[in-house]
Amino acid sequence: NQNVLQHQHHQHSFYQLNLQNTNFINSNLQEVDFTESNLSKAIFDNCDLNNAIFDQTRLEKANFITASNFNINHSENSIKNAKLQKENIIGLLKSFNISID
């Protein structure tokens, strides 16, 4: 059972929705609110997540390999077995307020 969402979802709210197995493809997800959503096994294929809100969000096995501009605090979200590229891992480190060169 897979849902596919494409294109622009700028400033939408997916608050508390079950979006497990959803494929977000070529989507502008800037400022989207994913608070308390279930995004387990979701795929963010070529998606811009600038200022998207992840708070108490289930992201187990989610795929962020081609996603960009995300900021996910791993202590406030469940991200076990999520997939990332080493180039976009900075999105997991921003909450530590450290400088990486």
C-alpha cells in the first residue's frame, strides 16, 4: 500500500497523519508540518524540506537519500534505520549547533 504525492505542498500540515509508505516525488515540502505524523518507510525523492517541521515524527526506515534542506532532531523523532547520504547527514546535526567544515 503506497501513496504517491508530487509537486508543491508548501506550508501544508500533515499533523498526526498516517503517511506510512508514502512516496513524495519531486516535491516542494518547505515549511510543511509533519508533527506527530507516521512517515515510516516514506520516500522523499528529490524533495526540498527547507523549514519542514519534524516533531515527535516517526521516520523509521524513511529514505532521505535525495532529499535536501531537512533539519531533524534525532532526540525528538524516531529515525531508526532511516536512509541518508553522507552529503545530507548535516540535516541530523543542525540541532547540536556545531560547525562542520
